[in-house]
Amino acid sequence: MKLTVLAVLLLAFGEIGSATPLHVASHIRDPARATGPNDPEVAAFVKLMNAHRVSRGLPALVWDRRVAVIAEAHSRDMFRRHYFSHTWSDGHSTWDRLAARGVSYSQAGENIAWGQSTGRAVLKSWLDSPGHRRNIENGSYTYHGVGKVGVYWTHVFIRPAARKNP
């Protein structure tokens, strides 16, 4: 048991860099945030993007599977319907989708991209754009999810709403 706990702590500190025991505990207790991306290019992007944030003195973003599902659904919608917009084909926004899935937040942002096939290429594209860079380097965001379908990318950032005490 002690070895397992030590391994979890070492993995969490190694992946997140500036993780605290609180972050590790929240990963273990919250299955929505317990896993990372399955797509190798999304995983490469997340690793590079978090390294960029850490190099700027910012904490790494924590993967949130619920947010990633929404991001991927938006990328899939753009791919299938051949459009490129922050507004979904049905007129709803990502913020509408977050609310519909029960994701509460105090702040949220979104980057979308089209045409980049690799995580490195999409990160470069977003860092070359002042608005997209602002989202990536926003220290208020703490959680995120990324979805890639074909060459359509969606990156959603959130800062969860403070939980109310009963």
C-alpha cells in the first residue's frame, strides 16, 4: 500500500510539475479528472502546452474528462458539417454545453484550430496568435480538455466555480 501511494505521488509530481498533495488527492477522488487524453497527438499537445505554462511560472492545467468530451464533440461537429466557428452548428455555444453537462465554472475560454495535424503544430499556431496565447497563458484557468477530430482542434479551459458549503 505504501509503495502504491508513493508511486501515485511521484507520478503526479512528475506529470504536473508544481502539483501539491491537494491536487493529487483530488485526482484520486474525482474520476472525472483521473485520466488523460487517449489520442497521442492530443497527449503530445497537452504535454507541450503544460511545459510552456510551467516555463512561464504558471501551473500545469489539470485534465478534466467532462470538458474533453465537450471539446471533442465540438471538433467532431465541425469536422462532420464542414464549418469552423466557436458557435456549434445547432446555434449553441460551448458554454451552453458545459452547463448542460453539469460543469460549473467561474471562468471559461476556448481555442479552436483547423488544419494542424500534430500537437506541436497546433501549439505553435495558438502561441503565434495573441488571443489564443492569452487563453493558454491565463493563470486563472486550472482545468481543461482538448478534442481533435481530423484536423479540427478544440481546447476548452475552465476555472471551476467555488463549491458552496451547505
